[in-house]
Amino acid sequence: MKNKNPKKYIIGVDGGGTKTLAVLADLQGKILKKAKTGPSNPRNIGVEKSVLNLAQGIKKVIKDTKKDKIISIFVALPAIEEEYKFKKKKIKAKLGSILKISQNKISVASDQIIAFKSGTDKKNGIVLIAGTGCVAHGWRGKKQSKISGWGYLGDEGSAFWAGQKTYQAILKDLGGRGAKTLITKLVFRKLKIKNKESFVKKIYSNPTKSIPLLTIFTDEAAIKKDKIACNILKQAGQELALAVNTVIKKLNFQKQSFPLVLVGSMFKSKILLDTVKKEVKKTAPKAEFIRPKNKPVAGAVKLAIEQIPKQ
């Protein structure tokens, strides 16, 4: 942060399962340009396509900027600290080659750390991400703990998980195997679906995208007190709280005051959010719940600045 030369810039990138957001910022962290591209989760699309989408986003934000003025790039990706941690060097090298920027200027890390940094400057605490997928990750001194974050076949409490429950509830309603739910009417009306067959066809055409989107209608139905919808979101909240509470216990945060940063589209649901808070408070009464005003990419900007070599 000592170098305040306005002609030098940094780049922050938040890679995700449905989109990638790249931003150009000055050395004070002010975002000057933004660009969205396709997904960059290597677990879903592989490393090669992930890097191409990352590069496309970065190219858009540096279009009118000389490359020697870019002094730090921080890229955050899902799954990179799990099964893809051995691919970091490859990602840096390939990205540097495509952009024609030294890979020494590029840092690659987890989307979890930028989400945490977007809500607090503290070193110790926990982030709970609940979007398409979900993960709880905490840091305390030299210790850290992570629960979930292993992809859509697990990630209980995520939009994919709740979307699956929603999909099943709709089919049970349509087939007479379960209770009637307002979700069915909302989905059919808003997606312009006429019958069960066209509904199934639409969902299976792109399940990694269509299943999570169903939770939007679940929340709409829950606001109108639909019992099935309320139960799905309460269950999701309980699962998310279980993940956080496990991290709390592993890091011995039960009696401590610490930031718990909540990031992701699932927290737009009041029922889910209230459930998470209620369940977490039982384990850690002093937890400080933070809903960041900035998007996670702001955390990538902070970390890009931190990575600038000290003069």
C-alpha cells in the first residue's frame, strides 16, 4: 500500500461455478473496471477451460491498459485448495502465457479466503459460503478447518442441495405422492412450463444451472408460508449451521467473539438466514454475523494489494 502511483494497477478475480468476475483496481483498492465471463470452477469444467475463461475476463479489464502497469493479479477459484491444489503452478503458468504477463505477478488461491476478506480485515474467524455450492472455512492462529465444499453431490444446505429437494417436492406433488406445494405453480408459471415432461426436460438440459435456480421459487413460496418450501429452507439452514458449528468446535471458538462472514445467494432467504443464526448462537453466543456490503471480488482486490512486493 506504500506505493501510491496511480499509473499502476492490480487485478482481482472471483472465479465461480456459474460465472467469473474480473476487476481492475488502483493501488488504493478502488475498482475501475469490471468484466464477467463464463464459469471457472475446475471441478466442473476442467483446468484448461477454467484458465481460458479467467484469461478472457482479465483481457477485458486490461484492454486499454499497458501490461507493464499491472503489478499484481489475485485469482480465487473454487476447489483449488481441495483436489486441484497441485494445479496452481500450471494455472499460473498457462494464465501468464496467455496474458503475456509474468506468472510471478499472479497468485492463485481459494474463493473462501476472498469471501472472508470481503467482510473483515481480521485474521481469525469463519466464512460460510452458500451459493450454488457451500463451504464453511475458519482460521485461528496457525490452525484452520474446512467443512463441505466438495461439490454439488454433497454440499448440504447449498442452492444445489435445496434445488434437488425442491425438484423432488414438485415431482411428488405432480405425481400425487406428496403434499401440494405452491412451488409447482410458481415454477410452471414463471418458466412457462405446461406439463411434467417439459419440466423434467428443462431441468435435465442443464442441471448444474437449472437445479440451483429452483431455490428462487422455493423462497418465493416460503414467503407466502408454503409449508413444503419453509421446511426445505429450514433444513438447508440447519445443514449450514451444522457445518459452521463443526468448524467452531474444531477451532475452539465457542466462548470467543469472532467474525462469521456470510456470503452467497442463499442468505437472501430470511427463513434460512434466521435458522443459521439461531443454530449458531446455541454453540457460539458471541459470534458476530457479517453480511458483506462488497462482493467477494473486493477480497481478491485486498489480497492482490497485499501480494505486491514491498519496495
